[in-house]
Amino acid sequence: MKKLLTLTLTLLCIGFLSAQDKTYTMKDAVLGSHTNLKPDNLKQLSWIPGKHAFTKLKDKALVKVSVPGMKEENLFSLADINAQLSDVDDFKKMPSIKWFDAAHIYFKHGDVFYRGDASDGNWNFHKWVELPKGETNYYVDKEKKQLAYSKGNNLYLADADGKSLAVTDNKDDDIVSGQIVSRQEFGIDRGVFFSPKGNYLAFYRKDESQVDDYPVIDWDTVPAKNKPVKYPMAGKKSQEIWLGIYSPKTGKTVYMKTGRHTDHYLTNVTWGPKENYIYIAILERSQKQLTLNKYDVETGEKTATLFEEKDDKYVHPAEPLYFIPGHDDQFIWWSERDGFMHLYRYNTDGKLLNKVTSGDWVVNSIDGWLPQQKEIIISSSKRSPMDKTLYAVNWENGKIRPLNDTPGMHTAKVSSDGNYWIDSYSNYNIPRKIIAAKTHGKWEKELLTADNPLKEYKKPEIKELTITAADGKTPLYARMILPPDFDKNKKYPVIVYLYNGPGIQLLHHSFPESGNLWYDYMAQHGYIIFTMDGRGSSNRGLDFEQVTYRHLGTHEMEDQLKGVGYLKSLPYVDADRLGVHGWSFGGFMTTSLMLRHPGVFKVAVAGGPVIDWRMYEIMYTERYMDRPQDNPEGYAESGLLDKVENLKGKLLIIHGAQDSTVVWQHSMRFLHACIQHNVQLDYFVYPAHPHNVRGKDRVHLMQKITDYFDEFLK
Amino acid sequence: MKKLLTLTLTLLCIGFLSAQDKTYTMKDAVLGSHTNLKPDNLKQLSWIPGKHAFTKLKDKALVKVSVPGMKEENLFSLADINAQLSDVDDFKKMPSIKWFDAAHIYFKHGDVFYRGDASDGNWNFHKWVELPKGETNYYVDKEKKQLAYSKGNNLYLADADGKSLAVTDNKDDDIVSGQIVSRQEFGIDRGVFFSPKGNYLAFYRKDESQVDDYPVIDWDTVPAKNKPVKYPMAGKKSQEIWLGIYSPKTGKTVYMKTGRHTDHYLTNVTWGPKENYIYIAILERSQKQLTLNKYDVETGEKTATLFEEKDDKYVHPAEPLYFIPGHDDQFIWWSERDGFMHLYRYNTDGKLLNKVTSGDWVVNSIDGWLPQQKEIIISSSKRSPMDKTLYAVNWENGKIRPLNDTPGMHTAKVSSDGNYWIDSYSNYNIPRKIIAAKTHGKWEKELLTADNPLKEYKKPEIKELTITAADGKTPLYARMILPPDFDKNKKYPVIVYLYNGPGIQLLHHSFPESGNLWYDYMAQHGYIIFTMDGRGSSNRGLDFEQVTYRHLGTHEMEDQLKGVGYLKSLPYVDADRLGVHGWSFGGFMTTSLMLRHPGVFKVAVAGGPVIDWRMYEIMYTERYMDRPQDNPEGYAESGLLDKVENLKGKLLIIHGAQDSTVVWQHSMRFLHACIQHNVQLDYFVYPAHPHNVRGKDRVHLMQKITDYFDEFLK
């Protein structure tokens, strides 16, 4: 009986496998998730402002779908746009439509912004503003239909009719207005902040004259040309930052009186709802103290300090104030003060009204509001650090209810009034599912369930693991990807893919289960892939992250070596054939493991690695490491230039020559140190690529990495 | 009987081998020829001006040796120098002594020049001139004991007492006086020309304001710093050149009226013996025509054109005029006009008096004069292109006699009056031999016969070969180095090492026989090394070189493939394991072979390769290729950027990041082209090295290259 069952199962398996016998090409493995192997999706899925209706793209037309009736109505087609704009441009596909309001849209094509108006019921399209060639820094104000944009280092403002004027007149190239400052740290993702009613334009101004130039060579021009960037290295002089407020009505700019402009950051910039105040957090350069201030928009004077936040290690602001709809004097403040990123309700006098969320999990985003229910829609790691699920939480009593219980990675789009939402999610078993639903009520409608694009491919066996960190107590999440035809009696080489730096988590409950089709590719070619988020990585709370403070790399490696210990305990792992690969912080980890724990890994590939934190940017580095002059032993411990002689095994370093994040000098100095000590290693450079090699050239990169493991590890 | 003989020979061989059983370390192979495995030599071997006596270093003292009596006399010791100069410097070893005249010397230590005077019979040393820190551009006038040197882009002159004044006052960094111009082409190896009696100082002035900047990054400074160089690429704007004559007496500079300053070169600069005229050849930018002019030193006016030289392809001046001692109106002119580099006697009216040398061989250098016998001492390839032997040739009747018949590479030092000479030479069997002799007479004295420093090492079997070029007639010299324990029944991998560019010859009749201990090292590790000087290389005459005109690479490869054909005909060569390696032009050849004749070589290593002649310098490139705008098909044929998809086999490219000869952009653009076409190759860069990797880091380089062949070819 048992024998028969086995036979039947075997036959079933054979039948099953024969449907899953395809293997990935390298192109599939690298680009497939965004191209031929991408799960189906709905395009241009967006709520129409003020309406119980959303849009989607269907047959080259933008379709309006009303909820809950699901009535569909064609708004306009690509042909309509082309018919009206044929004299100015040729649209090959529907541009990405953005809504001012229910009757007004805008879209960008090339360097030109267009508007579409349906005030009279018919959609009329016209050219709005033409940006300088290739300019990517721009911001739209929906209230007054204005467009702020950069022209070189100056800021311009176009009105609803497309009439432009200069907001700033910086003659000195080192002064830049209206662009992102502080190198995108502290959640700074914009250089312009329109006021709620569009009457003012707040903008950052930075003076980089004290910041060192770093050379970046354009190799494609003949002769090659230096196009230096301003790069502030840890411990050195930094940007000086201002916040200006421009009034289109008066044409005047008032700079907020934030005190000295050096050695602090202006973060959390948020307009007060009535446009009379603006809130700015002053974060000391040490990043150990933050002061939330309120400034008078007309005079620039500081009118109040609401509160301070301090931490022995660092505070890390990343979100603005979220004013509560209908409550102009109340806002949500994000803080890790209690160990996990949670929401706190304050009033504008700086009084803490209540802690809205709490627990051993973190809030990831605020996605919408239900004013009637006094609920905030959030995404969070409440279910597990590997899930991002959606909740509505009452801002007064903290009562929390799930909006969709399904495990996985969810993204919410909430209608203007908060009554409806669209949830797009995936998990190990669901490539993509999109539903529309009521936020408070039973109605729900499935919009899409994507087919599994990988169903014909050999699927690796995947094990989700929990491994105890080097502290002997903290559980760490890990994943092991086994070859599809795994045989426990064989010995397999293993590649540890890692990052383990702050702000990043590699393992998510999403599709595909492996997390990356290149892992599947490698598994199909006889490798085991192992990935683990050790202490220092994101979504696990402040203690988990801050264990690395002043010692980047050290504890992270101890944790990764726990993972290695687990691997070595497995009979089917060949402990003599362990490889490691990572990029950026992961490149730092990879190189550190080869030099500070030599002999563990036989083969390593490090991409864009930090080699010496003294050469990394101020904002990030000083948060985790303090300044070099204040933590010389920490910089010495983590610095790799004087440890090259420890290298055992094969190491390939890869860098992008255009890298202005981890500058090329890291690996160039590392090479030089290796050469000086007669240490052999391998090297490759991508002359036209920045910090990452993306696009079609990524196939070349991953082939190079694969070839290296095939040559020396397999 | 025969069996016994074989046995005896075998025993003898075993005995012989046991004395030669050492193998080279990589350090031996790379640095040994200049360090631990260097044949003995005599240091500071130099004729004392006006004397029948030379110096040598012995027991840390400079010893005077009189000829023919060979009486030795201590001149001064290192201790003497230190005793007198203890307050200014500490000399660890005897500095290199240069003679003004029989009683006056000078030497340089660090940035300081010192003088030594023995007018009163005792040597007195004192500080003379201190150069700007690290300055390497300086010239000494022995007549008036003056020193010209650079300070930035300006020229300075110090008198016999060390008093300095500025000769030029260039404010613009793009104007440089007193330095080498035209990138050292056309035999230009100096920027200053003192007049015969020291009354004037002629100097080059170049204006590089029209020449493109090329970025060179100093990776050792933090942050990295761009230190651009002026790099004139083929077809683009070039340096503008002047020749100025400065009179220390008047303090005035007169610029010679050489016509326009653009698009021609000032070559062959030579003072007339009486200091009233200076001779300059005007070489058109096309390099197809040269005009030898005579200029009045006081007015700068051109007073005569002596003659012109033309060639359909190019003329290539490389030597000044050599005025014949005692004949102020006669000089020797070097020319390839009859197909080989020979000497021609002219008078200063431009009349050809006679052709001094002739034959299917070339003159390499003029080393001295025997005025009484009307003889010039020359080195030449008369014996064979692989030998450089010494002759005395009568400048009136061309009668030529050898000074030393021994085959090999000879270097002559001739006494002031021409009566004595020192010959230092080596050949396959003689590591180094130095003799002193009479130039006209029987006396000869052996000064040194160096022991064989390699006698304990396994010597590869070396075959000297002659292979017919692709034209079906020209004999090409080649060398094959077989493993020491060569077994003709085995199959060996072969590495072809090549250069094959103009002006260079790889094979010489010198020590060690292989030409390079790395070849011996590779042979000891089981490789056959093959080297051949194909058409286009030096010492074989004009036709041999000019076959490559407008098509660099094409015929050179055809010839190298003849060598490959020979290799493939050998039963012990594994035709599936052929490798190729070369640097600079040899890197161009290597990469070209991989892309234009794919499939021949399995593994290639190209160092500092030219990838596209449009990115190489004007002076060299336009000689052989004309301008890109005049020879687009030749540049297209030789350019490698659009041929990357042809690559078969493994290719490692190596470049020095400081390379200002073949700029780094060559290989960076090549990488980019490979990446864009998804072509895999390997790459390595030496961040601190220029066009070649020299010094101790060369061990790292050669290990890298060796590892690559070991990994993929062995």
C-alpha cells in the first residue's frame, strides 16, 4: 500500500514537473520580473479626486470606474490626445495621467507638461509648460495648478497658464535652490513645498561652497570630461541649508530664521493648514537631538518650540507632520522614542495628546484618513516583519482593525473621502491581486488576480528559517533556496546574498517567493542561496538597528556568521564551497567578511562597496558612526584598507564609474592597497553606471557575477 | 657503445641539471634582472674629460683609472663628501658624479645640485643650486657651468655660483617654456639647448591653450582630485611651438622666425659651432615634408634653407645635426631616404658631400669621433638586426671597420679625443663583459666578466627561428622558449608575447637569452613562449616599417598569424591552447587579434591597449595613420569599439589609471562597448600607475597575468 502511494506520488510529481520544466535564461532572471515574467497589473489605477471612482487603462483609453456600481466610462483615448496635440508631439502610448481635480488633469511627455480640462464636459488638451532639456526636478501644486521646476541651480514657477518666472537668481553654482538637500537623508525627498492652498512656495536652499568637489568622469565624451559633484565626506565640511518661502503674490522670499546654517539639518518641513506657520525640525549635526519649531511665514521668526527628541545614539526623522483632517491644530508625529516607529498625536502647542499606535512592530506609511471614524489607514509590520499589511487605527483611542488580513505585501490607494480603497498585494502564492473595497463596510470587488507567470518554470524548494542572532536571543529571519531537483545526499555550494545595513530588509512576504529570479536561476544551476536580515537591518525596531552604532559591520557579521553556522550544520551544504555576494552596504559586508573573517568564504563578489566610512557621506555615516574625529576606533575597526593582507579566497569587486553614492574611490583605493601588499583580487568597472547597474546592462552584470561563482565556487 | 654513450650523456645531464634545478619565484622573474639576478657591473664608469683616464666606483670611493697603464688613484670617497657636506645633507651612497672638466664635477642629491672643484688639487664640495621640490626638468651647461631648470611652467637659469634668475615669465599655465614639446616624438628629448660655448640658451616654448584637457584622477588624495593633462588627440588641435634664444649677457630672448606656429613641428634643433646660427627642421604636421633651415641667433631671421626631405608616407627625424669636430661647416645628417637609417655628410650650405654609411642595415647611434682618422664611431645593426655592434666609419670614404666583432648588444663610451673606448656588452652566453681598448691600435684590457647569475636555475630550451612574413618573402626573426624539461611527445600551451609596433624590437642578442625572466618562469611552469618581430617593427628599414602605413594592425596581425601557423605545425603545440599577451601597441595587437581574428587564441591579456587611434596622440598617430579626417577607412578598420561582438575566448584588459600615454579612456570605452553588447571580458586597473606598471608592483601585475593564463589556458 505504501509502495503504491509512493509510486502514485512519483507519477504525480513527474506530471507536475513536466509542466514546470523550463529554466530561466539570464535575461529572464534579471529583467523578467519587470518584463516578460511580470505578473499582470492594472495601469493608471488612480482615484479621481473627490469622486467615488477610479481610473484604469483599457484598450489605450483611460476608463473611469465608479464604485460600488463598477460602471465603466471612457474618459479619453490615446487617439484623442494625439488628435488634439498632433502639432506639438506624437504620443506612442498613453502618458501617465495625474489629477488636479475631477475635471482637470496634467501629464508629462519628454520635457513638456500638458494639461487636460473637462470643465465643459469634453476633454481638451493643451501644452502647459516646457521644462529645460532633461530636467527632472519639478513639483506640481494641485490647488492653484502651479508648477515649480529647476533650471540649473535656480527655481522657477509656472502658473496655471504656463507663464514662468524665476523664483531665485543664484549666480554662484554652489548655491542651489528648490532641490533636495542633505543627500536625500532624513526622508528629504523634495526641494519644494507648496502651501496647502497654493499661496506660497517653501523651498530648500543649499550652499555647497564649503563642500569638497569629487571628480566624476564622463567616459563617453571624447576626450573624457570631468563633471565633478559636491560630495561631503564624514567629518568634513557640509552643506549649509536655508528654508525660503516665496509668495507669488508679492514676489518676495522670506528665509526662516533657523539660526546658524552650518552643522544642522532642516527636516520634517510641514506647512500648517492655515498657511500662516511652517514647521521645521532642527536636527543637530550629531543627530542626537531634534527640536521641532514653528515659524511665522511672513516674518520668518520662530514663534514656538513644540518639543525636543533626544537619543544617546541618534534620532532619525523620516516623515513630515501629518495634520489630521478637520483638526487644524492636531498632527501625527512619527517617532521611535519607545523603541519602534509609532504614531503620536500632538497639538500645535506641542502637547502630546496620545500615542496612537504601539507594540513591537513599526508603522511603515500613512495611506489615508477616515475622518468620520477618526481613523488613519496605515501600513505596518504588525502581522510580521516580513509582511506589510493594512490597518485602520483610531487616532483617539488607538483601536486598530485590519483592512485586509491576507498575509503579504500590500499597497493601499485610498479615495479622497476615505470611504473606498484599492488594495494591491502579493505573497508567496499570489503573484498579484487587486481589490477595491469599502474602508468601513462589507463591499469588496476583485479587480485583478494575476496568473502565475512562472508556472512553467522549475521552482526551487524554499525554506523559511528563523535563526538566533549572535546575542543569543534575537530571532532573525532567513530564507534558503534549494535547487529544484534538490537531493539531500549531495553536497551543494552555497551563496550567501546579503545587505544587512540600516533601512533595508531583504526578505519580504512577496512574489516570487525567492525574492529574486536570479536566486531561482542560481538554484536551477545547482547552488543553494541563503539570505538573512541580521541585526542592523530595518523593520525590527530601534534596539535591533542601533546595536551597530559606532561599529558598522561588526555585529552584522557576527549575525551573518550565525547563518553560516546553520548552513555548515546541514549535511547537504559543502562548507568548503561557501560564496558571498552583496552590493553597497552588502558590498561592504562582503569585503569585510573576507578580510575580518577570512577563510569562511571561498569566493566573494562585492559591488559598490564602502571600504572606509571616512569616504562616505556625512548624513548617513555620522548617524551610525559619529564623526571620524569622535570615533577613531570605530572607523579604524571598520576600515578595510589596512586589512587587505588578511584576504583568503577569491574576491571580485565591481563598481560603477559614475557612482556618486559610494564613490568609486572606495574600490580604487582598495585596489591600490591590495597592489601595494601584493594581494591578488579581481575587479570590474561599469564605466557608464552609477551606484547600481540597472536596465539591460544588468544582464551583463549578473552574468559576470554568475560566471565568477561558476568558475571558482561551483 | 652507443648505449653506453647515451647513459653517460644522461648521467652528465643529470649532473648538469642538478646544478640547475632552481626555479624562479615571481619576484625573481619580474625584478631579478635588476636586483638579485642582475649580472655584475661597474658603477660610475665614465671617461674624465680631456684625459686618458676613466672613473669607477670601488669601496665607496671614486677611483681614477689611467689608460693604458691601468694605474688606479682614489679621487674622493663617500666619507669625503659627507665630511664636507654634513651640515647640508647625509649621503647614504656615492651620488652619480658628472664631469664639467677634469677638475670640476657636479652631482645631484634629492632636489639639490652640488659642485666639486679640484682646482687646487684637493676636492672641495659645496651646494650649488636647489631645485623646486621634485622638479625633474633640468639641463647642465658644462662650458660655463650653468644650470637651466623648470619652476612650474617657467624656465630658470643658475650660473656657476648658483645665482638663479627667471628666463621666462609665463603667467598663463598653458604656456610652457624650456620643456620637452611634441610629446617626446621626433627625437625631442629636451627643452633646452645650451650653445656650444654656453653664451646662449635656446629653449622650446609651447602654447597648449588649444589642446584639450584630459582628466587624470589622483585616487590617493581624499577626496580624489582631478589633475588634468593636455592631451592632443589625432585630428584635433595641437600644441603651438616656438624656439626662443636667451642671452644671459643681455637678458633678452629672441624667438626664431619659424613662420606660423600651428600645424608644424620644430625638430632637429642644433647649434652651429660658432653660436651665430641655429638649425631647425620645420616638419609639416602631415609629416611628409621636412625643411632644414638656418636662423640668425641675434635677429631670429631665417638665413637659408639647406634642403628638404619628402616621403609619400612620412619622414621621421630623430637625431640632431652632428657637426664634425674640426669642421665647423660640415655636419652629419641622419636620413632614411634610401630605405635604411644612414649617415650623410653635408656642408652648411646644404650641399651633400657624401653618403657616409650604406647597406641593408641601420645606424643606431653616433658614439664618438676619431678626428685624426676622420672616423665616426657608430653602433649599428650591420651584423644582424638582433645585434648592435660597434664600428668606426670614415666620414669621407665610408670605409668601415669593426671595433669589436663579438656578436651581441654593445654600448660604447669614447674618450674625449677618441683614442680610447670602453665597450660594455652582453649576448646569449655572456651576461656582461666590459673592456677598455684603443680605438685605433691593439691595446685592450678586460675590466669585467660577470658571472652568470642564472647558472643555478633551470634554463628553458630556446629556439631562434626565422619565419617568412605574410608577404611571402620577408624573413622575420622569432624566438621560441620551451619548458626546461621539454618533452616533444607532450602537448604544450603557448603564449605569444608581442608588440610589433613601430620603433620597438623585442628580440635582441642579449642576456638572458629568453629576453625576459618571466618567459623563463612561464617555461618552467609548462608554457611555451613565442615572440616575433613582424613587419612594422624597428631596425629593419623603411619598407619593413611603412607597410603598416594607414592600416596600423592589419599587416602586423597577418605576420603574427604566420607565427601562429608555424606553431600549429608543431606536434608538441596544443593549437587549442594558444594565448596572447602584449602591452601598449602590443595591447592593441592583442585586442585586435581577439576581435579581428577571433578563434585563434583562447586566452588574451592586453595591457594599456590603444582601442581607437582617434584617441591617441597627434604626433605618433598622424605619422602612421594620417589624420582621421584624411583616412576614415583606416581608422574604421583599426578601431575596435564596433567589433566587440566578435570576441571569442577570454580577454583580460589591464590599464594604469594614471596613463597619460594611452589614456585610460581607451579601455573604459571598450568596456562600455562590451557591456552594451553584453560581451563578457575581464578587467583590472592599477590606480596609481601610468602607462606601465613598474617597480615592485610589477610583481603583482605579472602574477595577475600569470594567474589568468593558469586559470584559463593551462
